[in-house]
Amino acid sequence: MNYHDRRRPSHKARAAHLALAASSAAAVLTLAVSLVTANPANAAGAASDVAAALKLRLPKTPIDAINCDVLGPWCEVVSGDTLFYVDEAARYLFVGRLYDMEERRDVTAARLLELNPDLLAAGAARASESAAATKANAPHPAAAERVDLAKLPAEGAVHWGNPNGAKLIVFSDFQCGYCQRLAAELAKTGLHVEERPISIFGNESRAIAEAVICADDPAKALHAAYSGQAPATAKPCKAAKALDANEAFAKANGFAGTPVIVRASDGAVLHGYRDAATLRRFAVGEAGGKQ
């Protein structure tokens, strides 16, 4: 009798052993990921857990920064000059544009512009290799990058800031939080601001805009409106009718949200909130200002 042949496992037995080993390895990996992603105690802890999980699941992807404390259930992940988003368990990954529905703002575009000041606004979502595909997924058509300001009437605007400074034209809504923040930054720039209210948030926004534009001191009324102290509704005035022209101009140029900033010298357009330094560069056409 050949004892060696009796002790040698059959092909079926060896296949079963290999399957068991593979399933055990998968179980160990799953357990490891579960341990590093379960129940984050806080935003910093969540970011650390997500980083560990991504190291296991995307070992070849460089991770430069992770932020889990500003976008609800999503963590923002910076990889080079691109962004993507994952949940706090690092199970689901989202690539594309994230929109703030309350502020009517492309969050991904704004963040990418912070990371890469030379990026053009029209190509903001570079998380995908195809900018055309990204644009196709946006809920609004692409807005104009340059506009003809000759189509705007002289009325319908509030002028404030430095009358001798370079001029920016701002399309805003007094109920827009980012417009309020932008006004605070513009106040630091020494620029001439021509603010043109539009009613992104409906009838209440229009009523505030009319009260501001028809006030005895529109610039003072504008800042009061941003601080939550909108002036009492004024009697209709000629400038109030010009607000319709602001609305029509914004619609014709694809301005789906606020704020929108236009350089008076050439009609170049910048979408969304920017800080004072960026606004100054944009106003005079310096590199890094047109984003």
C-alpha cells in the first residue's frame, strides 16, 4: 500500500482549502476597514478614520487633505488638484459637483478655486477627466464668462465703496449668506462697488431690494439689509423698475445663483464668494484674479 498516496489531499480538498484561505483573507480586510471606520467620535476623528480606510481601499491614490466637518455626511478629500467625496465609513465615493441648495452655490467649484487659483471657473469640477461630461451633469446651463455691460441701464444699482477705485459690478440677493460675506470682503478692498440686486429667493428678496434701491441713502440701506435690518418698504421709485432689467440680464447670461461679480473694465465674470485679496486682483486683471 502506498501510504504517501493515501495522505495526499484530493483536488477537491485542496480547492476547498484555497477557498477557505481566500475568504479568511477577505474577512480580515473587511474587519480591518470596519475597525478604522466605525463610529467616529468627532470631525477630526472621522477624518483620521477615513484616511486609514482610504489607505486600505485606494492605496495608489495620494491623499493630501480630508475635511469631515463642513459638508454634512460627506467628507471632502483633496488629491492633488482634484476633489472627491466619501461618507464617514469610506464605503461610498462621489466624484462630481456638490451644490449648496440654500446658497445656490457650486461648492466644488469654489473649493477647487481655493486650491488652484489658476483654474478657470468654467472648468471648475476637475474631479472627472472630462470637463464636458462634468458640465453636462450640472443642474444649470453654463453661465457666461464675459458679458456686455452696455445692456444694463444706469438705474437699478447701488454704488458704494471707493468712487475712485477700480469698479466691480455685483449681482446679489440680500437674503444670500455668501452675498453678505462678500460685502464684508468688498468693504476691505478700496474698490468701487456697483451692486445690482436680483431676486434669487423670490418675492421677499424683491421687496427688500425695492426698499433698498428706493431708500434716501441706498448704500446705508444696503448694509443694513445685509445685517438683517432691512429698511421699511418704500414707495415705488424709478430705480425699482430697473430691477427688472437686472433680473433679465442675469437670466440671459445664465446667472443661476448669487453672488456674481463682473469686472467693469471688460465684462469678465467671476461666480461665487471671494476674499478681499482675490477681489482686488480680479478688479485690476492680475493673474490669479480671474478664477
